[in-house]
Amino acid sequence: MQVHLVDGTYELFRQFLAPRPGHRDRDGIEVGATRAVVSSIFAMLEGGATHLGVATDHIVESFRNDLWADYKTGEGIDPELFAQFQLLEDALEAAGVAVWAMVELEADDALATAAARWSAAPDVDQVVICTPDKDMAQCVHGTRVVCLDRMRRRVIDETAVVAKFGVTPASIPDWLALVGDSADGYPGVPRWGAKSASALLAHYGHLDAIPDHERQWAVQIRGAAALAASLRVHRTEARLYRLLATLRTDAPLPEALEELRWQGARRAELMELCRELGEDRLPDRVARWRD
């Protein structure tokens, strides 16, 4: 079987920012992104997905904000988007889908936990993490755990991770620590870029294994002296950035594997939410109901 894991926060942002008109409910509240995500999830089920879980950031802040003051926050998010976080969780639960709403941890941690847990299950042939987020590349394992960019219809297996980043999935947190991640709010190590990080990590694997002095490097690289000097000065910060980039695999997911199997929607709840969302076509798409 395949297990599909969906980044609900990413999907909500993607649908909200899509170049098409939104949709307001009977009270004038914008709900278009939620409608689109729920419809998209049902399209996955109609397409044959059987075991499915969706992770969301119930609040944007997490334990990482305590580690790094400039880590991403909810500041600046459009209020009409922010207001749909809870609505999406309610709608997906009514649709009968397992939802992991993260507070202390992030949605990515839930996805990483689920991938690690269920990729080891003997009945699971493949775990498909539905997100193009580069952080999730660290979870990829051969062709057993892959990422899926649903918008571009592109599967990212371990070979594709190496082709894109120049390093294996195990080195992705180190690569992000050196290069930085503007989306998450940490800058990386000065002077280091994607090519230099890839070249060194392809050989050494992890930043702690990179020698302090360039004359000890087994890799020839332009500007090696400046890169080494910068890493010597900023190695402590780099370790912190790596901690920020490393996804947790201990998120509290209560479901057993079989509980991810979609058994149908909760009829009364879904019908009520469809009325609130002004969505009159979705119930007709649901072949089975669960009261």
C-alpha cells in the first residue's frame, strides 16, 4: 500500500495565493482556500489514495522560536489566510481525514514522524510526502519514502535529491545550516552558498566532519580559505541552524496505520461545513459516508 502524507499548511498557502478569485461564505468571510484544499484532498481519494494524513501548523510559532529569535512567525500573514487554519482542520476532520494540528512542533515534524514510522511497516510499499518543501528532502529514502510536488506532478526520490542538492538526504540539515533558509528565518554561514556546501558535504557528510583549515580539506574549492575562516568563526551558529533544520520524528501522532485508511466522511459535520463554505458539489463526490 501507499501512505500519502500532505502538508496542509503549504496547500492552504498555495491555494490562497493562486491567481483565481476567492470565495466568501454567507457572512462575507473568505473561505476559498479551504474549499480548494478540501476539494484537492477528495481528488486524491478519488484517484486511489487509501491511507492519508494531513499535517497543519495550528499556530505558526513552535519550539524553534525559543531557539532562534528570528525564526519564522505568523507576523505578516494575511488575516484572511490565517483565519482559515482552524477552518481547514475542521473541514478535513469532517471529511474523515486524519489531521495532525501541530502547536509545539511544526507540520513538517508531523510529516517526518509519520514517514519514519510507517515506512518501516511491513504492509507499506511507499510513503509519499506531498510537498515540494526542501526541508522534507531529509526524509527521502531511496524510492520507499519520496516527496511529491503535486502542482508540477514531480516525484522526488533519493536520486532526485542528490541531483538537486548535491548531497544525500542525510546531509540536508547540514546543507541548510550552511546555506540558510530565508523562509524559516535563519541566515546560514557567511560566504557559504549552495555549490560550496554541496561540494564539502558530498565528501564529509556533516558539517562537524569538515576540518577547520582548508589545507586539511580533501576537496579543492574556490575561495576555500575564506570559507574555512568563516566556518571556524560561525561553527556554533551553524550547529544551531542545523538543529533548526532537523525535523523531529517524535511528534504525538495517535493513529495506528489502519486508522489512516479513509472510511468515508462524517456526514452531518461535512454537510454543515459545506453549507458554511457555500460548497454544494462536494457532498455529491463523497461515495461513502461515516456517521
